[in-house]
Amino acid sequence: MMRAQDLLMALLCLMGCMGYCGTLSTCKPLNLELMKRKRIEAIRGQILSKLQLPKEPEDDDVGEGDEVPAEVLSVYNSTLELSEELMQNTEYVESTEAEEEAYYAKEVHKFNMTKIMNNTLMLFNVTAMRAVLGLERMISQAELRLLIRVPRIAPGKEERLELYQGAGDKARYLDSHFITNELNGKWISFDVTQTLKNWLQSPAPGRNGKLQGRLFVLS
């Protein structure tokens, strides 16, 4: 069986508005791959600007010269990876208007879980999130990202990983993923946008937000 400690996670919060506007001429052949590459390059430049970095950081930059903090490098890599994933699902619209695209940067924040209990219950510091995100700021997307590490699943079998908000009798089902050995070393994600909004706006003084993962063996 795959255990909860075999999952590494990070909560990514995307604020603001990112997308494209404008239209594409129907008189020219549409090169979607080129459009995607151009968009990723634009997003990369905006990420560098947001992080106040003069150039794209590399792992070798950490600890040398003008030191790039490991946390900044992690945020950059996570954001760029997420942007590339989003490009795979982006739909482009053809129109008779002038060919034009505009890009709007998202501000990205990464929050690691602070503790894991009973191998299934993940805790997040909501107080720290409020300090960074505030209460009124618009959140367009929040994802719980899990890295699958060495799943111990019988050959030819799969397990269902269910995600719940809260714990015990008050736990509320959010979503699920099917896990197989083929996912080793790959990331899966859960949409937790509404959950994060609920945490930030909750009048309760609780410090910890709770997400619980439950594994079910499928025979």
C-alpha cells in the first residue's frame, strides 16, 4: 500500500487574473505550439519580474555570488511548472479580429504543510496564510499538489486517494485520484480553492487548517 508519508505536498495559491484577451485572425494558419511557447515565455518573464530576479535562476545559483534563496527558487520552479501544465489545457479562440494576446501575471504563494498526523491528516498554518494573503484579496485558484514517491501497490492494482476537508465526523469530501505504480515520481493535484477561501474567512480563531487523505485498496 502507498502510505501518506510517501506524499510530499505544497499548497499553491494563485491570485489576480491570468489569461489572454484579444482575438486571432482566421486568415492565417494557427500554430498552437508556437502560441503556447510564446505564452510560457511571457509568463516566465512576469514571474522573474515579480520575484525581482534579473535572470532565470538555476540550482547552481543557490549559495553562490548573489545568492538566490532556496525558497525563491522553489517558488519559481513550482510556478513555471504549473504554468506549463495550464498551457496543455488552454483553449485558443479564432476570430476575425486583429491578432493579439495580452498576458496578466498571477501572484503565486506556496505554503507547505506544517505537520502530518496519523500518516493521513495534513495541517496548514492558516494564521501564516492570512498574514500573507489577507482576508479580502481575490484568490483565483488554489491547488494541493502531491508528489507520489515509491507507491507500494500490488502489480496490476490501483488505489483511490480521497481528499477531505477537516477530520473525524466533520470531514467533508473534496475529490479523489486513482493511484498506480506508474505515477511514481509524478505530481497530482487537487483543487482546494474554496477550502482556502473558507479558511481565510472563517471567524474561528483556529490556527490550523486540516486536509485529510484516505487511501482505499481496489480489488
